[in-house]
Amino acid sequence: MAIQYLKKATPPQQQIDEATGATVRRMLDEIASGGEAVTRRYARELDGWDGPVVIDAAGLAQAERALSPGVRDDIRFARDRIVDFARRQRESLLEFEAELIPGLRAGQKLIPCGTAGCYVPGGRYAHAASALMSVGTARVAGVRNVIAATPATRDAGVHPAILHAMQLCGADTVLALGGVQAIAALAYGHFSGHAADIIVGPGNRFVAEAKRMLFGRVGIDVVAGPTESAVIADDSADPAIVTADLVGQAEHGPDSPVWLITTARALGEEVLRRAPAVIEALPPVARAAATAAWRDYAEVVLCSTREEAVEVSDRYASEHLQVMARDLDWWLDRLSNYGSLFLGEETTVAYGDKCSGPNHILPTRGAARYSGGLSVGKFIKTVTWQRLDRGASRDVGQVAARISRLEGMEGHARTGDIRLHKYFPGERFELGTQQGHGR
């Protein structure tokens, strides 16, 4: 049978948001021309922060003292898991060289970016885990200069857990800046003297638009949208856990989609029955976000077979994908489009969000069809090199000249000709026909 929707998303009509782009463009232009003074002005106007932009060693030490030993231990536990996974990623990337034909050697080198800008959002939650994910991964990749930025507010400054996470992972400079002004400062090198080669980290629509506009001048990880989570479940899944996991991800924000893909009608109907009470039991801020996300963006999709469930899931290409079903290895082998995969009831997205190891900065809005999440590889350039001796130049040069002339690129062809004539003056070579001019 065709798939059925037990609940279909009914998102509110989206207005074309031209104002965000215009605002971001104006701010970037002003900061580019006005420098650090304009950046400070925006920090005062938008965040109410008139304190130091660069957090010094004393400020970092004060943040550490403000945390209980238990909180510091938890942050260190998370840091160790995230860094360990990143190190294993780094070790899986290999340089090589090979002799492709006698006298022609070519290879691959892995070169870290010089400077990484790591943005950690503020807002309704204290995103200490995001600091670990970005700063820690950049450090493991071997980036020379790691500049971190996060908003400071008038009354509270920067949350001490975020500052401690940045310090623990080895950020070279920490900036008390949020929003567009932070992204601009990272890109232009304000307050640190090091313009970023790449900027990573999630943020609101202004942050995402600033990264998009600056792409090309700097590299970016992804243009992030609202957090997405999907669960695939069969009749072996516990509806209470499935509901808790969907609602837990819906608290990210009022426009965060959560999707259940199931082969069991009874499970889908039970989740729909339970969800309102689970949402109602949340604290006020989370409850407001989850209520809107569930009402407007949640979907429950009924599939007739697990193969159909795979097809539906790959079409959604969710940022986070959980599987609570029999034969987990079968799903691992067949699912293709997701940011990060969580297999089995014992594994939930929140573990990955906070401390289990793999990075939680992931593709959204279908980008998982062609991209993975943040990894050490995002901070490393895979570059190539080659070296020929004269014998190899003799073999390659003839072919390169003929293909160049086939394509009409006479200048290219002559760079082969000149070497062949210099190295092998007594030989005649078939070098192709110059287009429009004969031999």
C-alpha cells in the first residue's frame, strides 16, 4: 500500500523574509568598513553588552570557579568523548603517494586550515556542548588559531559553562560577541588579528544568513536551519520512549520538525495519544517550543514495509535519525540520508547532542543527501601534488598536447611542446592539430 499520514505537518504560511538578508548585508558592510568600533556598537545595541569583547585568562578562570565540581566533571567527560572520536576521525584520514607510471609520482597531503572561527549560540539554552563540538574538533584537526565567539548579555555576561568548555578545548581567543557582529568579527579578524579561513557552528537566521553571505570569503560548515529529528520504529518499539524522544527534540524551537516513520499503526496512534501530556509536563520555555513544533511540524508516517520506511526516511534526509526496530544492522546497511544515526532504544539523540562523541553540528533541510556533519575533515584541506621526471614528461606531454589541441587550447598544448623539444630534440612527436591552422 502507499504510505499513510496519521499526522501531517501544517506549518504556518511562511512570509518571504527579505528583511533578514537586507539587515545582514547592511551590518556586514558597516562592520567591514567601521571595524571593531562598529562591532562593539552592535554588541551594545543588540545584546546590551558593554564589557570587554576579548575574555582574558582571569575571566576564564572566574567562569571555571563559578561551576560546581560536578558540572566541571560532566563537561570534561563530554570533552573527552568528543575529542576521542575526533582523533579517531583524524587518524582515518591518510596521506599517500604513488607512482602512477614510471617517473610520475603523485600524492595527497592533509593540511589544516590556519584559522577557524567557532560560533556558539546563546539564547534560551546554554550551549556548552556546541563549544566542545566546534572548538574541540578544530583543535584535534590541527588548526593553528581557534577563535571562539558567543553572545554576552547585559546582566549575565557569557554563561560560565560555555566559557569553561571553550577553555577546556583550547580556544586561543574567546570573544563575547553574538549574532551577525560575531560572524563578521570572525571573518574579518577583529579583536584577534586572525581572519577565519572557515566559520562553523549553529545560530539563528541572522547568523545563518551572515555565514551564507560570507561563504567564498570564508569556508563554512553548513547553512543551518531548525533542528530536525526522525524516528523509525516498528512494533517492537516502546511508545513511551518514542514519544519522549520526539518531544525532547521538539523543545529545540517552535519550528523544529519531528517525524515518526513506523510500520506499526498501533504504535503511531499511541504516540499521538501520549504526546500532548508529555509536552504539557515540560517546563514553560520548553513546553511553548514543543507545543508549536508538534502542532505545526510533526508528522507520523505509516509504511507497509521496512523497505518503504527506508525510502521515506531517505527522502526526509533528517538531521538526526533514530531507529528503534528489530535487526539494527539491516537498517545501518540500507539507510543513506541522515546527518547522524542513532541505533536502538538504548541510544537517543540527546546523548549525541551532549556527550557521546560524534559531532552534533549536522546538516538540515535535506542537505544530508550530499553532506555530512562537522568533522575534523571540515578543518583540513585535502590537497594533491605531482612530480614527473623527463621520461614521464615524454609520455604525458604528448597526450596532454593532443587533448589540449582537441579542446582548442593551444597555449596549454605548447607548454607540452616546449618540454618535449627541449628534453628530446632529436625526436618527432604526434602533437595533434592546431585548430583552424593545420599542423
